[in-house]
Amino acid sequence: MNLFFVATSAALGVGLAMDAFSVSLANGLHEPYMKRNRIFAIAGVYAFFQYIMPMIGWICVHTIVEAFSQFRQFIPWIALLLLLYIGGKMILEGLEERKADEEELAAQDRSASDKDLLIQGIATSIDALSVGFTIAEYDLIMANTAGLIIAAVTFVICVGGLLIGRKAGTRLSWKASILGGCILIAIGIEIFVKGIFGL
């Protein structure tokens, strides 16, 4: 393990965290009165999935590589459907809140449910399964270390996304939920297009 390994893993983490960053931004917009401990909890969920998915991919490469190769073709479809569901739900909530005033919005619980966070975590990290192929030559300790570096980078980036989104969300009111939902749908389409057409 050397500096090059750490730098490579961190760069991989930045690349993988971009979708999670955008979703964090959307969540911050949707939940502008989010508390600090919730910010860390949400970022932790995304970081966990960004750690676990490459490790699952690594295990699959070393055990059931043929079955995993077949599963890879479904990854873009799964991500698209999950993010369309959550994004559509956010847009509907934004439209319902349109007539509410600022005080009512502050009093409402606009937080994403645990189920929604799990869906987001899976949707934004499912493409990281393929990283198992990238790190296939690593032994278990190196693969695990790479996964932890990716998770740490994801955590920091997602905290930033949540803080930025929260700040903007307090100014945008109900429009923030609609914008957040549109961001999630756009991410789903982007993952789908990249996965299917290789763009």
C-alpha cells in the first residue's frame, strides 16, 4: 500500500460519489431544516453503500463472475426505476406544499423516510458493483482499504451536498422539492444512458 494506491482509491471515490452528491443536494433542497446529526446520518448511509457495493463486486469477481456479468446489464434499469420513484415522489410533495406558507413548511416533517434513504443509497451506488472488476487484482485487505477510502470520500462530498442543498432549500421553499425530484430523475436517466449506451 502506497501513496499511489491511496490517491487512486480517493479519485475512484470522487468519481463514484458524484451521483450521491447530487442526491444529497436534492435531499438538502427537500429538507431545508435538516439537523446536523441527520446530515451525518444520511451521508453515512451513502458512504456505507459506496463501501459495500465495490466489496460485493470484488467478492462476485472472485466467486460467481459469470452470474455477476449477466447481472451487470440490469444495473442501469434498476437505478433508473429507483430514482424515478423517489424523484417523482419528491415532485408530488413539492406540488402539495405549494400553497403552504413558510411557517407551515418549517413545521412539516419533510424528511426522507428510512426506506427512501435506502433506495437512494442503493440507486446511487449500484454502479459501484462494477468497481469489483477494477480492483479484482487486490487482495482482501487492499480491496477493503480501497472501499473504506471510497466511503470516506463519499461521506465528505455528501455532507457538502447536503449543506449546500439545505442552504438553498430554505430560500426556494416548495420549489426546492420539485427541483430535488427533477435532479433525482435526471441522475436516473444519466445512469441509464451511460449504462446502456456507454456514453
